[in-house]
Amino acid sequence: MRFLVKFDRLFAWILFVTMILFLISGYGMTKGIITNSLAISIHNKVLPPIMISAFTAHAWYAIHKAFKRWQIWNWFTMVILGLFFASFV
């Protein structure tokens, strides 16, 4: 189970870095820091799937741990959590 914590931290760092790159590419689009076509490509095609994947993995694990702390982690909450993130993605 210790490897799940390490994966969660990895996904959190990936999310953090992609969010910063997302902000930089958006700023680059408006201010002309990088070429417009590169900024649009990075901002609209490359970063969103990475961010969605990292957010989903990181948030799922955090909510899973919170449900365990609150002692409501059972098959019903597993299904609800799975459906929530499936509809999110």
C-alpha cells in the first residue's frame, strides 16, 4: 500500500507542473512570449489530457483516504466514487 502514496505524490507533482505550464502557455498566447501556434498547441492539445489524468488519480486517492478516515468506505461509496470520476473524465 505504500506504493499508492508514492503514486499519489507523483500524480500531485505532475498536476502541479502541468498547471504551471498551462498558465505559462496561456500567458504566452496573450503576451507573445512564445510563438502563438506553439502556445495554442501546448495549451489546448498537450496539457489537458495530462492534467485530467493526474487530477483524476490524485483526487480519487485523496477522496478514497478521506472516506476511509470517516469510516464510510464500502462497496456503495466505491461505486459512487467510480461513477463520479468516470463521468468527470
